[in-house]
Amino acid sequence: MSVRNPLGIHAAVFVGGWSPEERRSAAARARRAGYDMLEIPALDPAAVDIADTRAVLDEHGLAGVCSLGLDFDADISSPDPQIAARGEARLLAALDVAAGLGGGFMGGVIYSALGKYGRPMDPRGRDSMVAILRRLAARASDLGVTLGLEAVNRYESNVINTCAQAVQVIKDVGAGNVVVHLDVYHANIEENSIAQAVADCGDHLGYVHVGESHRGYLGTGSADLDGLFQALRQVGYGGTVTFESFSRAVVSADLSDRLGVWRDLWEDADDLAAHAHAYMSARIGRADPAG
């Protein structure tokens, strides 16, 4: 793994929304902790003021990328054409946000609703999902944006639970700007091993989320974080590594409910962020300016 891997942090570590005050707080604190990039949730794309957000990011020398998950009434993996169309419209709006921020990436659960399904995916829904992702990828390519398909656990999607499944969807979509968005928190639940998950990604690995098994301080849970960094080093991964953590003390009630964040796993976001930066920096062999 390159010593120049950009380090990112999810905005929800610092703030629960994206008001002018919240985005200024998140950007300033991310920069103070030494991060290069801020991942901004675009669950409601209309709530992100693109111009002001870009100005705030530029002020603090940060890149900005987007992530989101769809809703059950706006789900491109639904066999209902109207529901799928609403999902496509949501993704196109979020894509405009990602392009406007200039970071060149939009990832997350952009292929289904973010939530627990009561049955396996309908094959008709899979066909719909692939067709829409193909159109989305074409538009993203025009805008200079890479799309990341995040493999998440069985309680947050019935479509892509492993990196191997993400690779298969990428092959079916057939676009060069679609990559695997690997998240060690989810891999800790679904994969045989983190090393195998990284290997399964092959050349398709394009974005990495680092999070502990309980969503708290890195190194205090059961996720194989050392195994992750070792595997990334072995394959020469040079992309962004982003810290993601959620505590109900900060995250909005709506997103906390969707993610099952029922506890306050931490309260001091600045201490958590600094600790995560030092932890990741040490494992990728990068000097830690947050020190």
C-alpha cells in the first residue's frame, strides 16, 4: 500500500446534519485532525448546498466525496418500475452533488435500499438495477465521477453482501468507472476473511471504509484491522482509506435508526477522529501530522 494513501473521515463523526454551521464545524475538525478528505452523506441531495460546501472544503484544503443509501420507496433494485425510477432520480441528484464537490467519487449502497429486506432479491429487480447502474455510470463518466458499490451486511441490503458479489455486479454493468467500496465493518460480518475479501476485489478495489466491529474506537473491537492493512499493502492499494464511525450522540435519529445505532459508543468526536488518524497512519506507514 502506498504511503500516500489519502485519509478520509465520514462527516457523521462530527455532525448529524449539513447546515452551514455543521459543514463548517465538520470541515474544520477534520482538517485539524489531519485528514485529507471529508465524506459527506447525500441521503437527501437537495439538502447539500453544493457551492457553499465546495467553498468550505476549499478553505480547509479538503477533498469532498459523497455516499448514500436508497430508500425502499426509491430503490433501483425493485421490480416496480415507478419505485426504481424514483431511485434513479435520487442517484442522479446525488451524482450532481458529487460532481459539484470535485472529489470525483460517489459510493455506498447506491444499488438498493439501505435496510433489512424480508425476502431475497427479485431477479427482475436485479435486471433493473444493472440497467440503471449502467446509465448512471455513463453519466458519472461524463462528469468525471467514479461510482463505488459498497458491500454491506445482510441486515442492510439483500443485493451485495460480499466483495465477490460487488465484482459480479461491476462485470454485469460493464463500466470502467465502477469500483468495489470495501467496508471492513461489513466484511467482518459477511466475509470468510478480510484477506480473501481484498483478494476477491482484484483490480476493482477503489475505496475503503475502516470501522470497528462495534462502530467505536479502532482497535477496541473484533474487526481484523491489521489483516485489512496487511492485505491492502500486499495488493499495492493506493486509494483513499476513510474512517467511518457512528454514535447516537452525534448521528441524526433517522440515520441512527436505519443503521441500528442504539448506543452512544463515544461522545468526544475530536478525540475519536485523532485516534483513528494516528491508528490508520501507523498501519499504512505514513507520517501522522495529527501526531
